[in-house]
Amino acid sequence: MAGLTTEQRVRRAAIKLFAAKGFHGTGIRDLAQAAGLSSASLYHYMGTKEELLAELMRESLDRLLTTATTAVSGVDSPVERLGRLVVLHVLTHAAQPNETRVVDHEVRALSASARREVVRLRDDYERLWADAIADGIRAGEFTSPEPSLARLALLEMCNGVARWYSPRGPLGLDELATNYAQMAMRLVGGPEQALPSFEYCRDLVSKTWNRRR
Amino acid sequence: MAGLTTEQRVRRAAIKLFAAKGFHGTGIRDLAQAAGLSSASLYHYMGTKEELLAELMRESLDRLLTTATTAVSGVDSPVERLGRLVVLHVLTHAAQPNETRVVDHEVRALSASARREVVRLRDDYERLWADAIADGIRAGEFTSPEPSLARLALLEMCNGVARWYSPRGPLGLDELATNYAQMAMRLVGGPEQALPSFEYCRDLVSKTWNRRR
Amino acid sequence: MAGLTTEQRVRRAAIKLFAAKGFHGTGIRDLAQAAGLSSASLYHYMGTKEELLAELMRESLDRLLTTATTAVSGVDSPVERLGRLVVLHVLTHAAQPNETRVVDHEVRALSASARREVVRLRDDYERLWADAIADGIRAGEFTSPEPSLARLALLEMCNGVARWYSPRGPLGLDELATNYAQMAMRLVGGPEQALPSFEYCRDLVSKTWNRRR
Amino acid sequence: MAGLTTEQRVRRAAIKLFAAKGFHGTGIRDLAQAAGLSSASLYHYMGTKEELLAELMRESLDRLLTTATTAVSGVDSPVERLGRLVVLHVLTHAAQPNETRVVDHEVRALSASARREVVRLRDDYERLWADAIADGIRAGEFTSPEPSLARLALLEMCNGVARWYSPRGPLGLDELATNYAQMAMRLVGGPEQALPSFEYCRDLVSKTWNRRR
DNA sequence: CATGAATGAGCGTTCATTCAT
DNA sequence: TATGAATGAACGCTCATTCAT
């Protein structure tokens, strides 16, 4: 925990606890204890508990969206674009499972207005996937009878990684990502040997998440 | 709500609310109101809130496991088995999204002992998938470099259905299930034209879920 | 429990539980279970919980007062009267410890009006002791500088029996009663060899408590 | 109430209410009101209601045991020892009737483990009495056919003081204590003119109870 | 910055009691 | 007689939040 500001410690504690026990299952006192503060002091570093959640979610989605936009912009090949999206998504979910779980599970805990923002970010992100799939079909590289279904299936299957992947397990990040990219390509009927550069994606993810808020 | 016993009304209310707001986000008074009772009366029909959750989860998983076991037992072809599992899973998640969401999201809210039971049921269920995939690979019908990854990817992708499918949307249950079966076959490199009987699976699911507890 | 009416079972259960856990520590459901009834059925045999307590206390005190009045009326000797009071009191407290404990501990749980009745009965009972002591002093058989103090000391010391006496312990009822009578005589400076008839008192107590309500 | 910390106010309120209405008859809201706090604030100054009770009882018994041990240690004469024990006990029960009533009445409300501690303290205390009586008999100064009975009778008779003594009544503490010492001596057949120093005992009690926790 | 103190509101649960059957 | 069903009120306790210091 050395080198972290108190605010960062609060946010880390929140992410960890919200991921592990849920937003409603995490008390303000749990948070305070995990951050090494009194519960009163917590309020120097956050608004309400719900505002903290909203911030964390917006930030996580922001990073994901930014990274993905960077990765696919200017890339013509839909195959390459979809491949990059899958690998980025999987790497992010494997490397930041707590952030990811919070984003995926706690939308319902947000107030209406915060939820709207988050949903909009999520929609923007999913559009990148939808576009890659649609372009791939148009270009004759993918064959999906129901492109929306494919998108949803792909996203859910990749989200799942956050729920079970462990760096102490048998699979390295590269194998994990490559396998998922292959499964994704198969799922949309694309060329499965055409996989994106793992190193490129890994560096992109790492750059995004090491950048301090 | 006609024709339901009070206990059933309580359980339905619990499933709906736990699915919508989470276990910790649902108060006993919410539950009572949704069931049309006072909060004191609730306790004629349940033990503690947590015991109610545990019962609901066990029952849902029990049904899923029973249905799936029925569907695959005695079937030799791994392709047919996996196909049926996918269709059953998708139909169940589309038709009973609340039960399913609770099962998938609220394991962490269970006490240690209840969690053990639920995890065991889930493990039994996943074994059916693992066996079908492993047998398919052995028989040369599937080609998956990492069978466990394939199983996890398939399950997560099918779970997702409960989060977004709406019977009022453009897709019917048959299209939904058939598409998922096709995507699943592609994902494991199997023969995608060999799809299981939708009617058979639909009847099985319907029989399981119409049976009153 | 054979041969008891349901009402008697209820009263016995109440006495036992009120003695063991206190009036406020005993729930209506405890009572029902101990009496072998549903809590609703209980109300066929009692008024409110508090009325039940009041009845039990009045009845116990009534018996004690009646027995004691019988034992001392027409007896001239204050020594004999005080001796009988001590033996009766001790025997009652040893044989009916639950009734006694309730009477001694739960006055505060009564409503004002019920408390008044109970206190009046108690006062009548204590008057018998006060008279015996005063007469003994007047007759030169007792020497107590503060007769009220002696009365209170005697009563409390005898009440204590209900808190610890066990028929399975080393002391029989006769030794117990005789010893207490001796200690009492000493305490008021009376002739300690002049002890009342144990058999007479035992029979009186036994007659009083075997009489069904 | 001036000069008291909030914690002390809470404890005083608890002692007063537990004594007056019993542990189970006292609600957390009663406690809060008597202490001048909200029921939530109460929990800054105590653990659970039951832990508060246990603390209060342990502390009261601790003081009693300490005072009594001080008073009798190094004293050879059993007559003097028993006399001091009686006077200390009576003074304590007259001066701190609430503490005393709680200790004497609410043992049953304790959890098993707290009860064990309290009973052990009580046993240690009663041993001082048992030793004084046994030594007195051995020395030929007391004549008690059943020493245990004498001990129990003495203790109960002295406990009673807390139930009725009022400083606004006709008796001063000195008369009260002296009379009880005399009655006690008579009860065990000891020399009743040999009474312990009232002033010594009064100062000891007062020192013990004025010491702030 | 940091926190002890404080609280209104609410938590899950149990209370004593009633009543239709 | 007997009870399942029902409930308003209260239980002991924790919640997220504020604020004076």
C-alpha cells in the first residue's frame, strides 16, 4: 500500500469490497476499516457511498472505452478490430476483475441519473463491437444470422473471465486471450487463424490501468 | 396471482425482488409488501431471509440439474448432448430470468454451509457440460485447445440470456435457442447444422417449471 | 402429566417458566410449547399473560396465608406460633420452589392494581409473623431490639430456601425445617429447644398444595 | 448528574432500570432515554445489552469480594471475621441496593460463559463466609449443627436488606448493621456482644464504592 | 486532516394478541 | 376446543451520514 494517496486507498478498498460483497452488502464501516480510516474520515475523500460507486463505475468504463477506441480507430479490417476488442476485454477482465465485477453487477444500485451515464458509456462501448461485427458481415468475413445475438454472446462470454480467472491458475494471460480470440472468431464464423497482436493489446491495457487517476 | 398459495406468493415476490435489487438490497418490508403481507406474517412462510434465499437457489438449481440430467442421460452423441444442454440452459434463462439471476448473482450472500450445497449442485451441473465437451473432443467432433475454457465461455455466454432477453423483443424462444446452439457448436468447432430438437427441450423445460413445488 | 386438565397444564408450565426465566424472559410461545398447545389455544385458558401471572401469585399467596392462619389460630404460645410459621414457610418454599420464586421475584411485573392485591395478601401474611414476634417479646420469651428487623431477617432467610434447596441433596425436609426453626429461635433470642411438630406442619402443607385449584 | 462521563451515565441508568424492571423488562430505548441518549448512541458506550449486564455484575461482585477480602485477611478471630462480613454485606446492600439487586436477580439472564464467571466470583465470596463459620465452630465459638445452612441463611437474610432498606426510614446505617451483626451472631450461637467496628467497615465500603471505575 | 460523538431511520426478527374457521 | 393465519408494535441492533473539535 506504500505510495498510495489516502484517496486511492479508499477507492481500492471500495472496489475490492463492492466486488466481493456487493454494494449493499458493504457497509461504510467495512470500507473505513479496509481503508485504514475512521468512518467519519472517509467522507473527506468521497461524497456519499452511492456517489463513490458511480465514480468508480464511470472511471472503469471510461478506461475501457478509451482503450478500445484507441485500439480500433483507424483499423480497417473488421477481423482485426473484433480480435483486438476481444483480447482487450479479456485482458482487462482478467487483470482488473474487481473493477469489472462492480461494473457488471452493480448498475442496479445506482441512482437513475448515474445509471443513465453509465449505460450510455456501456452503449458506446458495445457500439464498437456491433460495428466490427456488422462490418465483418458486410465484408463477407463473418457469418452471423443474428449479429446482435453474436455481440451479446461474445460480451457475456468475455465478461465471465472476471468471475473465474486467476493469475495463479494454469493459464497465462496470453493463452487466455488467444484462446478467447479464437473462440470468438469461430463464434462469428470468421478466420480463426487471424489473431491480433497480444503484445500490442497487453501494452495498451497496461498503459491505461497504470495511469493514475 | 390467483390460485397461488401465500407461500408461493412469498417465494415469487422474493425471486422477483432478489433478482431486481439483490439480496442485500431487498428489505424484509419490501418483501412483505410485494407478497401482500405484513412483515410479521412473512415469518409464517419462511425461516430467515437468508434461509429463504438458500431454498430458492437450491430449488432452482435442482430443477436445472434434473432437467439437464434427464435430457442427456442415455444419449450417446456428444454433439446432441451439448446441443441439448445449450438449448435447455438458454430456454431456462429466457423463461425464468429472475430465478436464474438470483442463482448466478447471490451465491456470496449465502452462509458458508448453504453456499457449499449450492456450489455442489452447480458443480454437478457443470460436469454434464464438461463431459459432453470432453467426449466430443475424444470422438473428434469438437476441436477445443482448452476444453475448460470452452465450457466456461459457453456457460457464461448462455447465462447472459437472463440479463437481456425479453419475450416482447423481436426474437422468439425458438430462434433464440437455435442461434445459441449454432454459436455454441461453432465455438467448439463442432458440426453446426446438427441442432437438437427445440420442441423436445421446450417441453422438458416447461414440464419442469410448471410442476408446482 | 396424566390426570391434569389442560388449564392445570398451562398453569404449571407458566409457574415453571416464570420461575426459571422470569416473567419478561418467558414468551407466550415458550408457554404454549411447554403446555403442549398452540399459542392461540393458550388464550382459552388464560386472560393476558399478565393476568395469568397475577392469578398464579394471588393463589400462591392465598394458600400460604390460609395455611399459616390455620396453623397459628387459637395457639397461645408465641414461641409455638413463630416455630410453626418458620416450618410452614420453609416447607412450602422447599416443596414449591417455583411458585415461591415467582411470588418473590415478579411483583414488579404486575400492573398497579394487581400489585396492590398481592401486596395486601403479603402484608396480611407478614402480620402473622409480626404478631408472633411482638407477643413473644411482650411475654418475655424473645428479645429483639428491633422486632421489624427480626421479622424481615427471618422472612428473607426462609425465602432463600426456594433458591437452593433440592430434595436430591443431603438434607431431608425434616432436618431442613428443624434447623431453620432452631436458627430462627436463636435469632430472636427464644428457647431453641422448643420446636413445633414437624409432622403437623408437613401434613398441613401437603393438604394445602394437594388440593386442586 | 454533573461531573459524570456519558459512559457512567449509561451504567447508572442501566443499574437503576435493571434493578427496577429487570433485565428483560428493560428495553434498549428505556436505557437510552434514562441516559439521555438516542438508542443508537448507546452503542458507543456498551457492547450488547447482555454484555453491559455482565460487566455491571462482574464489577459489583468484584468490589464486594475485594472489600470483604481486605476486611478479613489477617484477622484471626472467626467471630470478628464473620461480624465484619455481615456488616460489610449489609452496608453494601443498604447503600447500593440497585447493584445488589441486579447481582442477586439477574444471573439467569447471563449467557453461559458470563454466568460462569459471575458464579465463580460469588463462590469465592461465599467461601469467606464458609471459612469464618467453619473456623468459629472449630474454635468452639459457634455452634451450628449444619454450617452450610447457617451460611445460606445468613447470606439470604443479609441480601434482603437491599429489597427494603431506605435511608429515609427510621433506621440509620449503624443501627441496621449492628442489629444484623447481633442477629447473625445469635444465629450461629456466637457471642453477641462482640461486634465489629462499624466505622472501620463503613469507611471500607465507602472507599470501595467511591472509587470511580 | 482526522475522529469521537451523535442520531434518525431502518434493519431483520419476535412480541402478545386476535379471529375466522 | 383448537389452531393456522394474521398483525401492529416493539425488540436489539446497525445503517449512512453529520459535525464540533
